[in-house]
Amino acid sequence: MKNSLKIEELGMFCLGIYLFSQLDFAWWWFPVLILVPDIGMIGYLFNSKVGAVTYNIFHHKGIATLVYFLGIFTHNEIITLAGVILFSHSSFDRLFGYGLKFSDSFKNTHLGTIGNKNG
């Protein structure tokens, strides 16, 4: 992935940390929860198509943003936290080239092929 995209994702990850700091949770919740969205990989136990759908639901920044604003709108800090964690996790993953998945293979993402130095 190009360096400019990595810098952009790093900036979004830092935004997630900032948004988390505005919530009323102890700091240690962030590192505890940051890998929870990877539960979306459980769909791969069934097949690549189901896996891609479940993975993408938990790693889509648009969904994360909607969850965040739903929490803000309803004054529910748990929902707001969920949105922050989903957004931050997605940015963190994309720093390492893990993009949204296509249904043919876990390694085939919208950012290119995982493990491909050109991807």
C-alpha cells in the first residue's frame, strides 16, 4: 500500500484515539477492545462468501461512523464506544494492508492482495 494511504490511516487511527479520549471510559478499555471487531472473521468458518460479508460488516468505516453517530444521537456512550472501536480497528488494520474482503479469498482485499509487496 502506498505510504500516503498509510499516513491517512494512521491519522484516522489517531482520530479514533482522540474520540475515545472524549468518552468516559478508563484508558485501558481501548487496548482491551481494539481487536474485538476481528470477531467478524468467524464467518470464514463457513466459507469465503459468508466470511467476506461478516468481516466487512465489522470493518466498514461507514458502518462504524453510523454506529458512532447513533450513540451520539441517543446519548448512549456504549454505542458511541462501539463506533469508535470499529472505526479505530479498521484504520489500524488498513495500516497493515488488511482491507475489505472480496468473496473469493481472505487475501483478496480492496487494497490489493495481502502479502503482495505491490498490493
